Amino acid sequence: MAELDSPALDSPAEAGLVAAWRELLARHAAAACMLDRELGDKYGLGMSEFEVLERLVEGCEVDGRPALRVAELAPTVHLSQSALSRLMARLEKGGLVTRAMCESDRRGVMLALTEAGRERYEQARPLHREVLRLTLGGVSGPACGESDAD
Amino acid sequence: MAELDSPALDSPAEAGLVAAWRELLARHAAAACMLDRELGDKYGLGMSEFEVLERLVEGCEVDGRPALRVAELAPTVHLSQSALSRLMARLEKGGLVTRAMCESDRRGVMLALTEAGRERYEQARPLHREVLRLTLGGVSGPACGESDAD
DNA sequence: GGACAGTACATGCGCATGCATTCAATGCAA
DNA sequence: TTGCATTGAATGCATGCGCATGTACTGTCC
């Protein structure tokens, strides 16, 4: 209730929140920056491009097989619909994906990896994982449970 | 041909890393997006602007007192030198900070909050904290079992 | 059937960012 | 002192993003 004139300090809970936020910002910046640089330099892919390719690899077969629609993909990569639309245009221009009109609903666009897209992804993946290892590796802060060592 | 070996699967360690990365991406996107929107709407500040003001509040007194140099500030807010330079220009144009030439090294620029800057920060802080509470609240660690399966 | 609201994606636009470059000031060496 | 490499910051430029809007299509209600 006494929040009239003690504006200079956070409560302990807030301080923890802020610390967590800064930690998150630092990790995100480190990983995103290095991913963009490394993947861009060596494979011509941005961080988001790689994420999109990965979703496509996970979600569909190669070239022509059942694929994803843009609207489904957008939230999973944390991009706006317009950003994803342009990103797909870039990938399509690079020959890594194809955009085909959806038969059942001609407003929709089916996204599918090409062979080149899959190959590019496979090539880039080790580097992506290595960057994650370098930037996130080991220190995951207040780690709860290690479920990755099965 | 890439799919001969076993390139389609990550090792368990890699899978954990990727899961942690996606978790981090999701939190960052949620918090950053909401912060930008809320702070922008209500106080005319971007997320990075707020972070910069916060560093200035922490690091110096009001208007004219000892301040920070751009080069010192940049890494703490994960911005490039050029981005920070422009950001400071925006804040200065808005009357929230002042840029003064450093006496001892005239290449440097001393950054200081103005009264308006401090006030704006104090006004925006509660909203900032609330957004953090909403987006990061409670869960501070990576993957404790709360994982999505898309 | 025709009009209208709603959905899916593309596009115009402005903005913030990073890289490369530039300009100014400093430090060092001859 | 002059000359040169280095550092701190600002700026030109290209890029990617989100918002708002436009375009094409769908489904519904009359």
C-alpha cells in the first residue's frame, strides 16, 4: 500500500524477476547473435530461417508431400504472419521450400521442403547444435531436472 | 546424400539443448513482445529504451552528475554500438537523457538521465515489472516437465 | 443466386538493428 | 614535433520485423 514514494526499489520478488529477465536476455542475445552470424556466414540462413526449416522437417515429408500452412507455422516460430510470409518468400527464392496453393482451401498455402531445403537443414544442424552448446550449454540456471540423459 | 547416416535425429543431449532453446525463445518472444507493446503504447518506450533508462538510473545520478559512456552501456543491453548510439539519440530527442562530451576523453560521450527521464522510468517501471510477472512469473527454470509437444 | 462478415496470405510502409565506414580524439614512437 | 595505429562514437546502407492494409477465397444468411 505504501507505494507513493519509494519508487527507487523493487521488492525482493520483483528483483528476482528482473534478474531472471536479464539472464534470459543475455542468453537469448548470445545465442541468437551467434546463430545468426554462424548460420548466415556458412549456410546463408538466419536464425528464424533455420527454425522454420526445422519445423518443416519435423512436420512434413519432402517436396510435395503433406506440408504445413503458414498460419500453423507462424506461432511456433514466434513470428508475425507477415514476417513469416516474407521469410517463406526468401526460402522459396533460395529453392529451399515450395509454396503451393492448398486444394481444399485456396486461400491457404501449403509449405513443403524441397530436397535442397532438407539438405541445407541437415548441413546446418550440427553447427546450430554446437552454437547452442556453446551459448546455453551446461549452465541452464536454476535447472530443475535433467531429463535429457535417458 | 545426407540421410544415410542418422542425421535426422539429435542425441539426447542435443534434444535437451534444443528444448531449452525453444523454451528460451518462447519466453523471450512473449516477454519482449508484450513489453514493447505495453511500454510503447503507454509510455512511448521500447523494451531497449527502458533497459537503457534502467541502467542509467542504476548507474548515475540525475542530470549532470556522473554518468555512463556509450561503450560501457552497450554490452549490458545487448545492443551494438551503432544501435545504442541511435537509441540515445531518440531518448535525447525525447528529453529523457543528455549527451555531454566527456571532459577527460573528448571522444567519449557521457550519458545522463534528465529529470524527465527518471520520471518516465519510474512511471513505466510498475508496468514493466507486471509484464515480467505475467510472462516469466513463477517459472524461472528451463523445462521442469512443462513442455509442449507440437 | 447475391451481399456480407470472416479467414489466409501478400504487400506497403515505417522503424530498429547490425555491419561497414567515417570522423574525431588519443597514445605511442621516431 | 610529425606520423601512424587505435579507440569512441556517429552515419550510410541494407535487412528483417510488425502493423495496417489489400486481395482472394470461404461460409452464412437473406
